[in-house]
Amino acid sequence: MSPLRPLASIEELEMALAESAERPVLLFKHSHTCGISTMAFDEMEAHLAAGPFPICYGLVTVQTHRHLSDEIARRLGVRHETPQVILVRDGQAVWHASHFHVNAREVEEALRAHAGE
């Protein structure tokens, strides 16, 4: 089973943000119709295959949960983009990247820098 936990509701987002007080949460916003997003998804899978960090991973599919993506942007103050990753600690965005910067190397560097790894 993939550590990428699909988020489909505001309540699930609230639980993930609350969990960020205990351990970092990495939110990944993905689009099924974007080629760049497909490459980013492959990069996230490569990152996870190398051994996921001890954090929570959340997945938001923009086509089916745009309201949730918009709520993430509003609550965290990070403009919506797809693909996009946002690292959250204590309910605050501490790092984010989009498009071609969503790759295994940059995600791992951010986790080491911001998630205590």
C-alpha cells in the first residue's frame, strides 16, 4: 500500500494539518491530465520507493477535489499550482515546489532541511 494517503474532504485536510503538529506532512497536488504532473507523480513514487521519510504523505487529485486544493492554498498561503508539493509543520507551510521542481531529489533535500532528517 502506498504511503500517499488520498485526501478527499476538508475534514481529512484538517486531520492532516493537525497531524503536522506531531510530524511533518507532505501534501502532493496532482492532475491526471497534465504531462508534467505525471512526471512529478513518477518522481514521488521514486522517492517513496527509496524509503519514505517518517512523515505523513497526502495526495489531492485536482480534477476531483479542486475545492480541497483551493482550501489548501487559502489556509497555507501558497498559490495553487499543479503539480505541487507543500511541506507542512505545525499547520504552516515550510517549503513548497511546483512543476519540474517536484522531483525525488528536491523533495528529499527539503525533507532533510525541514523535517529533521
